[in-house]
Amino acid sequence: MRSRIELLLGLLLACPALNPLYAQSRKYIIAVIGSSTAQGIGATPIDSSWVNLTKFYYQGSGQIDTIYNVALGGETTYAGMPSSFIPPANRPAPDTSTNVTKALSFNPDVVLVNFPTNDVAADYTLAETMSNLRTIYQTVIAAGKICFITTSQPRTSLSTSQQELLKTTRDSVLAEFGGFSLNFYNPIVAADSLTINPIYNFDGTHVNNAGHQQLFQVLKAASILSDVVALPLTLLNFTAMPVGQAVALHWTVADGTGPLSFFVQRGSDGKSFDDVWQQSTVSASAAPSSFSWTDNLPLSGKSFYRLKYAENSTLAYSKIVSVNELTGKWGIGKLIAAAGATSIRAELLSPSPKTVTVTVVNVAGETVYRQVLALNPPSVILTIPTSGWASGQYFLHLVTDQGDVATRAFLKF
């Protein structure tokens, strides 16, 4: 007679769906941008770096396919900015081989951002560092991906005032990004709270193998893949468009296999959301199905929206989209991208005269359109030719001569 263990093994082999080793239908992808610590400096051999330790850990559990690491020594947050970003005077341009746009070209599920000390060493202000990290984070979120921002790290080879600023930067990152921040400062700091703990110090700037192990433990404890959910259901698009004083939201799904539920969530800062509408027990269909809801009472100022959708009680989330209040605001108003059209029409809002650089980039970060334009109040209608563009998602960026930035994603059908 076969033992119970033999019977169980036979059942697992006969029905792979019951086998936990087969339970995950696809493996995830992680991308890393940053500077020398993320590149692996201080780790000997390089397999001891925190990025590679993370890769081996998740590959060993069967959860990821790989980690694409484009971090490079010496880089600052300016290097990590989207390719369409135009830096202020005396600041470096984005590095298109190592920036967030490059990271998104790998179609990752999670992007890790690690620029721990070089901004402070270059005497950049805390305000500009945080602004850059905020833009990088929002670029990832707008693409429908998950983003984690690491804090600063202690650095022994800096002045005391710079070390104090690194400590302040840690606090700012933790406060700004909350559950999507990774505290890389505390585990490796010395008792003086400003320098690298000697047992983790490699050269005054970087940590050694033991220090990289500490940083890996932060990643491991954060369970960075816990919010990544693969559903049979496919969300094809999710858009928000101002209509008068209301906001019209539309989304399309396909490949549904079970009862569906939709929850429209709204927030004021792009990080915290509340449910404002829900529709439950919708019949599933493999064919594309479209849905809509109108928010007749959007928030004052800027409203951020996210779609929470469930299939057979398993939850997933859309990318985040935003709409500016129209009165007295500048930015992108109505955006009309009709199916089969050879152009899009964009309403560019401005309460006062401005000069703005308009760019459109594709998901690979390639600029497909660029124009410098004078905005006159209250708005300008810009027609952008799209003939010859491939179908898919694009990003419309506005940057004023004062450095104000507005971004809107849209689909070319």
C-alpha cells in the first residue's frame, strides 16, 4: 500500500495547480536605479551587495525573474529624473541610461530608488532632492508600477553640517513616502548618529559586506512584492477627464474569469486614498468591457484617482491618475485622443502668461514630440500630430520656465 506522502506527491504531479511550486503563474521583475551603493561598491565579491542578495533571495523563492540594476556610481537624483525633465541651470540632465525612464523600459513590477548621499555631497538643497524623489516616485506610480524610495545613509567622509543634512533627509523621506520608504540609515549608523558604524564601514562613504547584509535585511523585512498581484483580469486603461466642474472616469477590462468588483478611490496627495464609489458582483467576460463613473464633487485643487478592482476576492490596483481644478489653475485640462485620429487635442490651462516646453514621450522614454509654446490665460488648445505613432501609452509633459511640471498619461489607439 502506498504511503500518504506517496499519494500526496502523486496528486501534486498529476495536478500542478495544487502544487505550491506552481501556484504563481508568472514571475515578477524588479528594477533598481541609484548610485554606487546600489551598484555594489563595498561588496566583495559583488554577489554580496544588497541588490544581488535581494535578487538571490527572491529568485530562490521563485517570485522574481530577475533584477535589472542600472545604478551607477556618482549619480545624483537629477540623473534619475525622467528623460523629459529639463533641469534648472547648473544642474545635470537626466542620464537616459540609468534613470527612471530606463528602469520602466524593463516593464518592472517594482522599482527601487537608492540615491543615499551624493546630493548632499554636491551641496544640493533638501528641497530639490525631495522634489526630484517625488517626481521619480510619481513617474513610477503613473506607469502603474510600485515604487520604494530608500532613505539617505550616514557618510563618514563629509562635514558635520552635511552629515546632519543626511539625517534630516532620512526623516523627510520617511515622512514623505511612509510605507513605500526603506530606512537604510538606522541599521548602519554609529552611536554618534551621524557616521557609519565602524563594523559596517568600507571606506567612509560605502558599507562593507556586513553593511550590505544589513541593507538587504531591510528589503527582506519590507516584503516589497506583497502588493504585487497577478490577476487573470487585465485592466486595459483607466482615465480621468474634467467635464465642467465634474471628473469623468473611464476604464476597460478584459480576460475576466470570475465575479468582479470595482472601487474608485480618491485622494489629495497621490499616496492616501478613500473609496468614493463601488460597483460589486459584475459579470466577468473575456472580451473587453468598458465602465465609467462621474465624480460630481471632486476635491478642491488636485484630485488623484485610483481604481481598486477585485476578481474572486483577490485585489489589484490601477495606476494613479490626476485632475487639476480648472479655475485659476495651470496644467493639462481636457485631453482628447479619439480612436483612429491622427492627432490629439490638449487643453493647456494657465491663469497667467507662461512659456512652457511641451513634450510627449512613449513608454520607452523616447521623445516623439517637442514644442516650446507661449501659454495665455485662461487656456490654449494645442493640436499634436500622432500620425506614425505606434498604438499604446504615452505621457504628455509640461515644464514652465519657472520649473512647474504637469504630466498626463494617454493612449494612442
